[in-house]
Amino acid sequence: MPMALSDKAKQTGKNRAFRQSLGHAWDGLRALFRYERNFRKHLVVGTLAVIAGAILRLTLNEWLWLVLAIFLVLIAETLNTIVEAVVDLIVGETYHDLAKRAKDIAAGGVLMAAIFAVIVGALVMLPALGRWF
């Protein structure tokens, strides 16, 4: 009978089964939610956008754009978190110009995704609001 992961040393090799990969992915999403304040904020704003979309009865095309924008921001925030963790792992408590540049660029990617989401939100929600009046 195979030992549970908690019963042996931490895993360092490749996953052996899809279920194991899925478990690690789920652990990653939980870590994002638990430790990353900005990820939680993006989730809240995305949820509010979905609620607004439901109230405004968006078309399928509008939903596709809205969901794309929401997930793009969440993915950008995920990649930003990865960059920050890896940079911190490498440089520790020391300052390095390249570490700052990497973190700033990753944060800039999140900002670009958020700007895109605001533009999409306006392009989708404003005409939908106009259909109500």
C-alpha cells in the first residue's frame, strides 16, 4: 500500500498521476486565495462584474469578453505572485536591481491586464446599461 505524502518526505519529483497534479493545482489556488491580498481583491471585483452582467442580461458575446478580462487579470496576478516568490527565493533579504526590475515588470503586467479589464467592462456594461433606458 502506497504511503501518503504526509507520511514520507516532501515530493521533489514529477507527479505520477493526473489526480496528483490536480491536487497540487488546487493547493496552489488555495495558497493564492489565502496569502495574496490582491488576488482576493481581483476575485471580489470579478464577482461583482459577473453579478452586474447577470443583472444587465449580457449577450453571449459580451459574457465572453467579460470572462476573458476577468481571467486575464487573475492569471496576470498569479504570474506576478510566481515572479515575486521566485525572486524572493533567489535574492532573499538582499536588494538587487534585476530583482526589482523583474518584480516591477510583473506588477506592470497585472496593471495592463486590469486596464484591459476596465476597458472591456466599460465597452460591455455601458451599452448594456443603455438597453435598460
